[in-house]
Amino acid sequence: MVGLRKLLAIEKDFEISSRADDILGQFKVNRKRNMPIVKYWGTEGYFMFPSENSYDVYRQNGNEVGRLEGDGVGIPLLHICFEFPTLGNSVGNSPSLMVWKYVLVAVGEGPPLIYHEIVKQGSKWWLYRVPFCEIYRHWSFNHREYRFTFPYDKFPTTNCTLKRTVANRDLYTYMGETSMRWHVPMPLLIDTDQYTLQILDQSVPNLLDDSTTAKHKRRLKTDRKSIEIARYTRADRDFMPHRTSKRANLHVGEWSNAVAYGIQEVPWTTQVLACQGLLIHYIEHQRRESSSMKDGSRAARRNQLNTQVNLFR
């Protein structure tokens, strides 16, 4: 099976389109960002770094945040976990998962105006951890939904939803008016854990469409292919356990400063897609755990998993 996978197109390098007639607005591209998803030994959840360069600096500092610099290199950008702020903005049902963000603030500017935790203090910069994104799950008989809200950030945005069918792992979403899909290539032939984020052509229905819109899209004819703008993959993960282990990578096409490797200049759209990529990683982790728990020796791990919010089934 490994040999077969190497021959398939899904193993090709991640490529993005930068043609202006293909991608407009928030998805215009001038660079590809590679964001490692990392597990800290003994720490719940997963961390995401803004670049491989930043993760390398973190490891060179002994798996710790070193001297605080204005570019924010060597610092994780996001942390997804089941930990929630003691004072939140949510009303009603509690979120299933929380994404925290690390922010640098210059000395003298004062702390963030929302709930925050001090991570490290420097002579010129202070590092804070603040709540960023709440993720809610919604189950129906045929569908699974994951709703993302950003109640803590001042950036104007429309909350987004990922939706899939019970029988398929593809996740459909909208960002603004753009119809998109996290697609699993050839899921019936290969148990792959790779997702590609595609901007869908106007003729492709979205699970979030109403019946009238979906019917109209099916009538349209076009030869235009879906455009790939991001990819989640575990191909470059660490296979041996370490104190800090890379578990996956999220590759995202974006428009930004090509030499910005730290947490300070990550575009808003990339941050939103990073939250989606972290959720996908959690879903895939639970899917693998569920499929591997077939004998009694796994009973303890199964019980531990069931104490968390199940995101896959």
C-alpha cells in the first residue's frame, strides 16, 4: 500500500495558483506558508506554529520560548484544547473546543482588553495567551457540523461552519461568498489522512446550500476545475516520540510579507484556516483512535477518549 500511495497524484507537492483570474480578494496568493502542528509531551491539545522556521527556533531554544523579539519567531501562534477562559463571551451551550492565540504586546501599550494570561515578560515585549475561536459541534442524523465563532477578536469577520455527511469525510464551508471544501482524495481506495482545501466552482453544490441553490448549481456547465489553496498532511510528521513532536503540517497560500516567519504578520484568513486545520487534526486523531481500539489492551485508551468531546462519530 505504501508503494501505491507514492504513485498517486495525492502525494504530489502542494501547489497553489497565483493567477489573478483564478483567485481574488482574501485568497489572492504570493507565498505558501507551512505551519507545523505540534504536540507537547504532557500537555493537552495541539499547538500550531506560524512557520517551520519559527518551530526550528523554538526547538533550538530547548523547546521553550526564548528572548521575545518583535517578529514573534519561536512562538506558537495557536493552541487548540478543551480549556476554556474563566470569563467568556459565549451564551447558551458551551463550546466543544477552544482555540487560544499568542499575541505580542510592546511594553507600555498595556495588556489585551479581553481575558488574557501572561506567558512571558521581556524588556521590550510581553507575550500573552488570549481566547480566539470557539468551536461548537452539532449532530443530526445524516450530518455533522462544526461551527466557528470569533467573539473575542476585534477583526470584522463572518463566523463559519464546516459540514460533512456521516458517510463522507469531506468538509464543506463558506468564507464570505466563497464556497469551499476540505476534500479527502480517494477515501474509498486509501485510508489517507490528507485534506486539500478547494475553492469550488459555481457549478459544485455545497452542503451548506439550500435546496434551491444546490439545484441551480447542478444545472450549470463548466470546465473549470476547483482551485487548491491549502492542504493538511501528516506526511512530514515525527515518527519517534519526543518532548515536542510535529504531528502534521498545514500548507496555506496567502498574500503577505514573504520573509515574515513569526506570529506578528499572519493574515486573518490564514488564522481562520489554521483553526479549521487544527480541528481537522483533532478529528483525524479521534478517527484513528476509534479504528485502532479493537482489543482489550486498548480499553483504557478508549475510556480516556470517551471522557473528551467526540468530534468524529
